[in-house]
Amino acid sequence: MPAREVRTEAADERPVLVRIRAMLPELRPSEQRIASLLIAEPSVIAKLSIAELAARCGTSTTSVVRFCKRIGYEHLKDLRMDMLREVARETFETAGLPEVSGDIDRDDRLEDIVAKVSTAETLSIADTAKSLDIDALEAAVDAVGDAHRVDIFGVGASSFVGLDLQQKLTRIGRTALNWSDPHAAWTSAATLGRDAVAIAVSHSGSTVDTVEFLAIARAAGATTIAITNHDGSPLAEHADIVLTTAARETGFRSGALGSRIAQLMVVDCIFIGVAQASYDQSMEAIRNTYAAVHHLRVHR
């Protein structure tokens, strides 16, 4: 198992819109209004001065300057340049998809819904791939690969992501448990030792039950891993390793669309990394589990 405090942080080179989304819960209300406008209409920054941007967001020019510095820019012009690069990149990455904009609306046709969902999920995966800390991922793969047992917990849509990882790890002969009930998860976490890993999945990183699970597991001595969209969240504070997604949520079923697909991508990377590290053993286990299920299907 890796030593304690193996946590690594996502690099500042993450795309600017990814950084803004990740920091959104930590910002002041005035800064959140600025951030929300830039996320919803990133190209608007090319047209507005500091005073115009402040007026549009119902705040002061001081708040705009403070917001720029908060996300790593001395001047609005520097932020403007990076934002426009991001708009160009997103346009290129979604060139093959239907042109859509905005959140899902009550008057959208099914064709519009398909286009909007596919665009949001495509960009969630692309942004997560760009911003995922490879050193942190490697530490997570090593920890899971060396673990005697892996306990996984998430609430709502995150619970299904945990179940997916549990099933994948079980298929290659790893002992993995996914907990759906918080009290059962906490009880199990309290029994974990230094040879175990606890993985918590939460888009916001502030789900109380999930934070408590990771805190208990860490106190018990387990290596703790957080999969979250917000690396400054309470969940991340209790994690030795933080794997940060870059999901794009919409107001419609927030926390269950882009976040899930980004989390599943991270889960797949963990699983494949663990399987590859013991390639022959994992491939044999996959063949054996496939044969067992195929045999049952054939003889029913």
C-alpha cells in the first residue's frame, strides 16, 4: 500500500472553464454570478469591458478583478484570451455534433435533447481527459492493486458508478464491496485497516453521508480515494488521492448527467490500470467469469 498523504493536486494547466466549474462552490455569491455567466455564455467575455461585465452580473468592477485573480489571472484581457481559446477548442471538438446551445428546455424536441445530452457528455469526457491528474491516477491504481479489500460508496447516481467499479474489480478476482446504505458503509469503513482502500464518489464533494464514509475510513487507517468534480470540497479534504472529473451539469437533473459519464470514465481508467498491472491473471479471470456466465445461458 502507498504511504499516507499520497494526495496529489490537479495542475493549474487545466482548461479555464474546467477550473471555473471546479471552483464554483467555493466562490463568493458575487463571484459565482460572474462564473455562472462565463460558463453559460463563454463567448460573452469577448464583447464586454470590466464595467459591462460587472453590470451584467449585478456586481462591482472590484468583484470582477477579484474573480480574475481568484482563478489565476492578473488582468481580464488574459482571462479573455484563454476563454476564447476554450470556445474555439469546444467548437472543434463538437464539430461533428448538431449545433445546440443552452440547457434542456420544456419546448425541446427529442432531436434537441439528444443533441444537447450528447454534446454535454462529449465535452465532459474530453475535459476530464485533459484535466485528470495522471500521477494521482497512478497512485490510485497502485493502491487498489495492492489492497486486500476495496470499499466503495456513493449516493444517488454516484452509487451506480460505485457499483460499476465493484463489478469490474470482482470480475478480475479483486475483493470489492459497494455499499448502498450509508450506515452499513460507515460500519464497514470503521473496520478497514492499512491494507484496505476506501473509494468515495460524489460530484459535488459535499454529500454528507459520503464525506463521513471517507472520514471514518481514513481514521481507521485505509487509503482513501475521492472521485469528485471539486478538488477543494469537504470530500477531497479526507482523501489521500483525489481524482477530479470535469463534468458539465445542466439544471435538468443536475448531478446525474455529465457527472456520471465523467465518473465512469475515471472508474474505467482505474479498472484497466489495475487489470493491466496483473495482465495474465486478470485476463484469465475475465475468461473464466465469461465462461461461467456463458455456460449458464447456454444450458437454460
